[in-house]
Amino acid sequence: MTFRAKNVDWGNEQHKLRKIREKVFVCQWRIPSEYEFDHQDSDAFHILVVDENDQVVATARMTPKGEIGRIAVEPQYRGPEVYQALFSALINIAQQHGMLEVLVHCELEGVEYYQQQGFRPVGLVFMDAGIPRQSMVCGLQNFSLTRVELTH
């Protein structure tokens, strides 16, 4: 199956972005809707990944400060091709906007994955929406998609 990442604007595509994030975060992960959608959505860079039928299978966002988040992937598409499309698009956006590094707040189970991509932990573990997380940072020159597979 072939996947394509598209840069989209919150104002024009928020219905598609909301739909997949509500399905993954609100319904599957039980994160409160008021937490899932915040003031950063309108300023963030958003990615939609679509299949060959132009059906949305994943999304992610990056804030203007380089924070990657809101990675939502339909369960049946959680595999290397989709994550590679997402992260390649996000890194391209970061490069286009002159960012030197990107940041992610991952679940503890994802720390090893992100380390394999060139991220390093910063700060202490913290709770976010009832989930323990670790902040991780990566210089764009160090980013590598060596193993593009996540648990969520």
C-alpha cells in the first residue's frame, strides 16, 4: 500500500484532523476532548497521511517551536510506512522553517524508539493527561529513520 503525507492548514482541514484525533485519542485512549484540542492547533503545522484512495490514515502536528505531537494513526495502519511518511514530512517542515532541533513528549514505552531515531531524553519524567512521559530532543542533523515503528 502506498501512503502520501500532505501538509495541511488547521483552518481548512480541521474536520479531517479532528476526526482522526477524536477516534484515536478521545475514543481509544480516553483522553478528554478539551485536553486533546488546544490553542496550539491554529498555529501548528499539520500533516495528514492518506492512502492511495485519499482516505486519511494518520495525522501529526508540529508547533512553530518544533514540538512534535498529536500523532494519531488508525490502528490497522500502525506500521513503518505510515510513520516514515509522517516523520519525513515533519522533519521537512522543520528544515524549511530553519529549525535546528525538534522535541517530542513520548510515552515511556517510546523512549527507546526515539533514541534509535537520534533523540535524547531531557528533563525528568512527567505526567500528562494521566500518562507518564519523557521529553526528548533531536538535532535535525542527527535524525534518522532507522526503525520506523511505534506502539501508538
